Amino acid sequence: MPFSKEPTAAGMAVRTALILFLFVVAFTTVLASMHALTAPAIQASAAEEEMRMIKETLPQALYDNDLLKDAKELPATAEIGQDQPSKVYLATLQGKPSAIVLQVVAPDGYSGKIRMLVAVRSNGELAGVRVTQHKETPGLGDYIDPKKDKNKTRPWISQFDGLSFAKRTEKDWAVKKDGGQFDANAGATVTPRAVVKAVRKALRWAEANREQLLANSK
Amino acid sequence: MITWAELKTIFQNSNWNQNPCIVQILGLCPLLAVSTNLINGVMLALATIIVMSLSGFVVSLLRHLIPYEIRIPVFILIAATLVTVVDLSINAFMHEMYLILGIFIPLIVTNCIVLARIEAYAAKQKPLHSLFDGAFMGMGLLWTLGLLGGLRELIGGGTLFSGIESIVPTWTALQILPADYPGFMLAILPPGAFILLGCMIAAKNWLDARAAAQAKLPPPEPVATAGCH
């Protein structure tokens, strides 16, 4: 090959950069179209999942309304860990508010945010707590999800059922290792600590804003 | 096309001679974090099979278009895109399966076994060969991860197949050791995973050495391995 035909360093650089650019464009297009294609189905199953989760936190006997319809948007609220607007579901029984379901985030899980639903009855008692999304270590920290909890008869997350600040003081509202009253499995303390703290803060906030939250219906 | 003999070689390489878990020691980070029980280990391996065969096939198809100098960023781009595509499609079209496999798929992006096989195999071989290489490497991972997860679960908690009820609702975990077995936390924690993995590698090298001795051959050099996370 004659010397003049040898690609120069600059020419090579431009050529490789161009090829890399084309690859990026091509694969980003694949990603974007895949996202657009799957987004409706993913959202639909997420909504279905949401309703299923709410049913687990809130006993059926406590409400007779369509919770997904009677949901209100809350502005970003630091007390429940939400830096984005979130939803609050108002449960009513024969027209009377009976409970609210909050979307709560524990920002300090072992690997990122733990999202959960916290149902608070109108008398200030927790009706139930369920983890909806988390990235905790499988087999170690994931027992906060009752599906992964080995203890099927009394899963870890059911400790919250029926609790209120009247029954358990704020000081005891921590895992046993930190001097509180909540159990935690050995080897994974960060995860339950984050959940316990987030539920405590959310319950405290719900109590402080009880009137507004329950009056939200009309 | 691909012949039976070639397929057999790839199979043997993936499952024994070049086993990603106990010979290449690749992708330890998700591997050790997830293999706390048998079901988790098997699930991660299944997700890896899907991603590795797909990424091997696609890279091999495009291998003549990728300049050598920028192959690594392009490989990463392809692998990350495919993992996301698999993640999204399973979520959208096979939601039941997503609930089980979902948390394992994003872990594979960080698993360098995918990149390693692309670089070592798919970048040089034909698409179909690369597809099988990816699938069989995933299978090699399947039995080793299953074994490691099973051992950890058995020693750590005395059970096997815990978590199976999320796949087949009517089945439950097997209690192998007596129900009052106190559990051995070390096996569940990452150090236990390293110790057991070390034992498995030792067992593999011992089996190889014994086979070589029986065949009156000089024992094979233990394969130099360069692990990565």
C-alpha cells in the first residue's frame, strides 16, 4: 500500500469515533423503542400489583370504596421519604374515612431505596405495612418481603400490625440491637433498621396531619 | 452451521474445563451475593443463560463492524442494551416470570462473565457457535451456582429449595437437617461463599489430577485464573 494511502492518526480517530457514535445511536434507538413498546404493559401490571399490595396492608373489612379512584396526590414530603409527589389512598367505610394508605420510602436501605405501603387506621393504629420495591440482598435482607420470609406464620413485617404510639413509645420504636423492641434477623440489620425508622416517621407524620389526611375525601 | 463435535467441545469447555465459576472465577460479585440458596443460584444462572446466549449471538453477528480499538465500549454497550431489553420484555410480556427473575437480571450487567465471553469467544467466532457458548457457559454457571447455593443453604439453614413456593405455589422447601438445627450464619454470609467456592475449586482440581494420574499423564497445571468482580 502506498504511503499516502495509510490512514493518519487523526483520520483513524475520526473514523473510530464515528463508528462508536453510530453504535451508540443504533443501540440507544433499540432501547428507546423497547421502552416505548413495553411501558404501557409495565404500567398496567404495576397498577395491578399496587392494588394487590394495598389489599394486603388493609383488611377488606375496613373499606368499601375504590381505593385507586379515591387516591390523592401528596406533594414531596420529607417525613415519608418522598422527594417526589406520591399518592395517598383514602379508605372509607359507608362514607366515613376509616384509614389511609401512604406510599413511604426508606431512603437508607442496604442497597438503595426501599419502597413500601403503610396503612394507618383512623384511630392511629397501623393496619399493615408491605414492602413494594427493594434491592436488598437476596437471602439476607429480603425477609422484609413476606414472600421471601422463612417465617410464614408470622413474617417479620407483620410486627407492625396493630401498633401505634399509644402501644409502643417512640423510644422503643427501633430494632432490638439499637435498644428498641423490633426483632431483626442476624446478619442484616441495616435493612430492618431502615424500614422501622421509615414506618415510625411516617406514622408520626400521619398522626400530626391526621385531620387533613382523613378530611381529604370531600 | 455447527457440528455435533463442535457443540460437544463447547459443552465440555463451558461446564468443566473453562467453567465460569470454578475455573475462570468470573463475576464473583453477583455470584457470591446471590447464591445464598439453591433457588436463587439457579435463577441467577437462568437469567445469565438468556443474556449470554443473546449477547454472544449479537456481538458475533456484528463482529466485523467493530474496530478493535473500541471493541470494549461497544461490547459493553451491546451487553447493557440487551440486558435492559430482556429486563423490559420479561417485565412487560411475562410478568409472572418477572416477579421471580426480575431482581436477578440487572445484576447481570455488572457480571463480567458476559463481557469476558464476548471478548474471548463471540468476537472471534460465528454467531451460532457464540450463541451456544453463551448458553452452555450459563449452564456451567447453573450447576456450580446450584451446588454452591445448595451447600450454603444446607449448611446455613438446614433446608433446600427455600423460595420454591414463589415458582410453584404448592411446593414448599425441604427441611433436610432436623428442624432444631441452629443454623450456621457463616455459610450464608459472603466469607462462607468464598470458603465453599474454594473447596469446590480444590475438588475440581483434585478430580482433574486424579483423572490425569489414571491416564498416566503428567498432572495438568492448575489453570491460572484471573478473577474479577
